[in-house]
Amino acid sequence: MLVWKGWGALVPLIYWLVTLAVREGLGSVDVEDDIAIAGGVVLSAIIVWVTGKKINDPARGKLVIDVETGEELLLQDSHSFFWIKIEYWAFIVPVVLGAIILANI
């Protein structure tokens, strides 16, 4: 069973790679691990939002007209992860991780 459509698999990949890069990049600086991970998640969320808005843009679709009925139909690829459009994961992941972190304080 696929849990993503189109480029939806980018969501966990972006969060993992960017958070790891920020955490490792700040490893040489005296910064707590939680702060580095939070910074990585925020940066990842921005990247996911921009990527999702760009690839799910309706302008990238193709408008076709049914000759018989004259009805217009927009044909467009859908890019989603767990049936949720990519750009919405920019809000879901930080909120869920923030709730988990607050629950563990």
C-alpha cells in the first residue's frame, strides 16, 4: 500500500535530511541538541511548504474542455503523503513534535 502520491515521499526525506544537517552543523557549536533539532524542523517546514506549494500549483495542470458538454476539467498531478497534500505537512510535523516535546518536559 502506497502512503504517498507523486513526490509525497519527499516529506519525511526533507525533514530527516535537513534536521540531521542542522544538528550536525551545529554540533561543533555549544548548542543543546533539542534546540538544534527544533531549528532543523523549522527550516524543514519552510522547505516543505515552498516545495508543496510549487509542485501542487494549479497552474501546472492542464485545462481540457469536453467537446460534447463544454465542461472544463483541470487535469493535475496530486502530490501527497498519507493522503494529505505536501504543503500541509509544514504545519503538522512541527505541531506534533512540539506537543511531544512539551509532554516530556
